[in-house]
Amino acid sequence: MKKPFSPQSFPPPYILGLDIGGTKTALVLGTLNAEVLARDEFPTPSSVDFETAMPIICAAIDAFCQQLILSGLQPPQTLSISVGGPLNIEAGILYSPPHLAAWGQAPLKQYLHERFNLPIFVEHDGNAGALAEYYFGAGRGTRNMVFLTMGTGLGAGLILNGAIYHGATDSAGEVGHIRLSETGPTEYGKVGSWEAFACGAGIVKLGYLRNPRAFPPTTTTADIVGRALAGDPAALDLIHEVGLWLGKGLAILVDLLNPEVIIIGTLGVVLGDLVLAPAREVLAKEALPISHRACKILPAQLGSSLMDVGCLMAGFDAYRNHKFTPGG
């Protein structure tokens, strides 16, 4: 576990963040100012059903909180969860998400509330990233912004008029499903989807389609990124094309939502202008000029701390919107 800061430096109340991924789960203790005081992680029990997995997760939470108390920190006053969907955000129910398919329909919020008797708040991981950047990153001071994950997949969190937008079925932000071309790689169950051109898995497939000798089937996203950063011409050409497709999708978002900023995580941070510069060029050509001029395209400011801050955001946003009162 990360060594906690001095309890005197960061007084309570504290939020316990739970970031549930398909491979690992992180536990984060943070303040209402999003300072991360302590952190731990463990393998997600994703191969077993929900009723088997939850006692494992709860035991990890118990051990984490016990260590906090031994360090002189008070227990958290709310539990904030970031997890991939599909899910019912208010009820905190997961519906067999791809990374946790063995869990089936999982009443996550109800289970954890009954187990720990704390206020529980759940948010989709893309929305959690959006809230983290909105409150503490590159989106500070805006009212309308979009956060794009651009990692293994491509999803979005939408902040509209100063509030997270969930949509009618909590499915808002699934921008990777938008079709940009009738041909190309397949991701998100659709040939030519935006995700197929602008996510890690899609970039690998696009590379093989464009240049199978340079990017054979054994190529990984990390290989391509490393080669591009090292100046490899084939990788640079590929990333430039990815940037062009990224820009086409950005133009749709800018025309539709008229945001002040679109913040791009993961690959946008790692590749920087190698992918963002061509995206900005296409955006300038394809979006309405008045909307384009109002919108900045920026890499995520929180960098490697994004997911840790993100898993605190369901609780933090609930506090900001008066859905719970610490100690109340």
C-alpha cells in the first residue's frame, strides 16, 4: 500500500475509491480535494460469479481500511466506484460488462451498502475520467467538455452545462460505435467504427490492413507507440492516419455538442502532437468554424493519476451536488 500522508496535513472527511477493472482493482483513499492519501491494488476476481467475487473484494477493503486506521487516518465516509458498463448508474447495477461477464447482473451498490453501511455512489469509468478532468484537470473553468478515453477502447464522458450527462439509459458517450467508414478494421461490432480507427486494439488492426509487413499480427499497441515515439517512419505514418480519423470523429462531436474543450486520455497523452496535430487539422477543415474556434483539443492533464482521481469522482460529484453530507 502506498504510504499515507500525515493525517494532520489532510483532515477528513475521506472518500474510498474503488476502480474495478477486468484485470485489477484499485483501492484509493482521497480527500474532497482529490488528494490521494493511500492506494492499493489487487487482481480482480473476474473469472468467478458476483457472489463469489464480492467477499474477496470486501476482504480487500477491510484490510485496506484497517491499515489506514493503523496509520492514524480515519475511516472513509463514503464509497465511490468507477467501473465499465453497461450499468444502471443510480441503482448501481452492472449488466454483464465485457470485462466482468462472469458477474452477470450484479447489484454492486446494494451489496456494498449492506456490507459497509456507507453511502455508495457509482459512475461509468469514462464519466469518472470526465469528472476528474472537469474538476481537477484540463477541463477546469469550463461548462461544456468532452473526455475521450482513447485507450483499449474509445468512449466518452460528457459534461454539458456543468453536469455529467448520462442519457436515457446511462449509455451516453458510446462514441466509439459511430461509423466513420464503410470499410476498415472492425471494433465495437462494427466495420469502420470510430473505435476501430482510434483505440489501441483498432490501431493494431489498422496497421495490419495498411502495412502487414511492418505490422504483422503479433504487433501490439505498445510496439506501435514505442516505434512512433522513436521516429520509425512506418509507425509515424500509421499514427498520422489515426490522427486523421480521430479528427473526423472530433468534428462530429464539435458540431453536435459545441464543447469548449475535448480532452483526450491515454494515447492522446502518450503520443501527444503525433496524433493530436493531424486531428486538429482535420477538425479545422470539417467542423463549423464558429464551433471549431470555441473548442480546444488537449491531452488529459492528470496523466497517470487520472484513474485514481477518477474513482473518487462519483462520491465527490455527489458531495458537490448535495447528495450526501459527510457525517450526516
